Amino acid sequence: MDVTKDKAALEEMRAVSGGALRVPVIVVCKEVMVGFDQERLELALSCLAQSTELKDLA
């Protein structure tokens, strides 16, 4: 979504991020990240991979 051209996307981004006006806003496993932090993103994606594996076992 391009928040500079889509007002609804901008409003959603602000709601999810607590009002942030910076991009990117990334949400993974209930973790909200404003700005890019590769280490933090990799940890969050690890959480996502683990939860997917758990669902596959059920």
C-alpha cells in the first residue's frame, strides 16, 4: 500500500503504529516495527515461522 496516495492505508498505518508517520510499518506476530531494523525483523519472522510449524502439526 502506498500511504502517500491511499488515505485509508495511511489511517490504518497510523492506527496500527500508534500514530507513526514513518514508513515502513511492519507487523509480525503482534510486533509492530516502525522503520527498518533487520535484526528485529528477522527475530519477528522467526516467531512467524515457529507459529506456522505449530499449526502444521495440529
